[in-house]
Amino acid sequence: NFRKMLNETPSAERLQATVPDEVSVTENTRTILAMVNDIALNDQRTLDEKYIHVDIETNIEVGCYVKWRNVDWLLIFEEVNGFNTHRTFVMKRCNQIFRFMYNGEVYNIPVSATNLTLYSDGLADGVYVSRADAKRNIKFGLNPITKLVDLGHRIMLTNKTVFRVTHIDDFSQN
């Protein structure tokens, strides 16, 4: 069975994983036993997306974080398994830290940011003015702190780029 395989295979690893509603991985985050493998061979997604397989009774959901090989990963999708022996998730590599202040406390939230304007210089020219129109897709975990992010909030991901939240996709994914 899958649980026996997890305990005996050399490809299984102990890694830190948040429970639902935990903001990010810290030194106090619990560890789980899991197997991680590539999404597909010869595919660009193998660099920033992986499958993670865990025991069926592991308390983990889409929106949780995993620390694997000293990098934070976000669970973005749960695959449907034909047999009820284990759970399989797609996890995406986090490449930025979103610092969010709430009630005087700063939360460091790992995010996966991707560029949606691959063929744009990020400027929309008008008659008398140019305005920034670069777009980013930012995925982050679902927890009580990130639920506070709303339309109109401004997000600064690097020292030079500030973005306004203009759309929240809570329809296709959590």
C-alpha cells in the first residue's frame, strides 16, 4: 500500500508543510513524509511545478505551503486519483516574498509571480501621457491574512515595481 511504500522507499522525504490556514513555513511548522516528482519529462513546467504525493490522512489542502530543498512551494491543484490510497497535488515554486502588514505585524508570504505581458514593454501610450500597464499573475496560499487582500490594494514585489490588485480569481481556484 502507499503508506508502506512511503516508509520504505528511498525517494520519500521528510519536508515541512503548513496546515490549512497557516500563513507560511516557519521553524515550528510540522514535517510530513511525501514523494515529489516532475510533472512531465522534457517540459518547461518541470522547473517550477512538481507533483507531491502524500498519505490519504495527511492534513493538507490546496493553498498550503511546502518547504522542499530550501524553497517554498505552493499547492495549487489537487489531482483526482482513481484509488483512494493517497493524495496528489501540483505544487508551484514560489519566487517572491509578499510582505503584508496587518495590525502592526509584518507577515512574509511566499508567492508565485508570473509575467502576463510577455510581448509588451509595460507602457500604454495615450495622447499626452504614458501609463504603466504591466500585468502579473500572483498566486498565494489561502489563510486568514491573505483573505484580507482585496481589489484596489497596492502590492510592491520588488524595490521598483508596484502593482494594483485589479482582479481576484476565486472562481477557478481557491
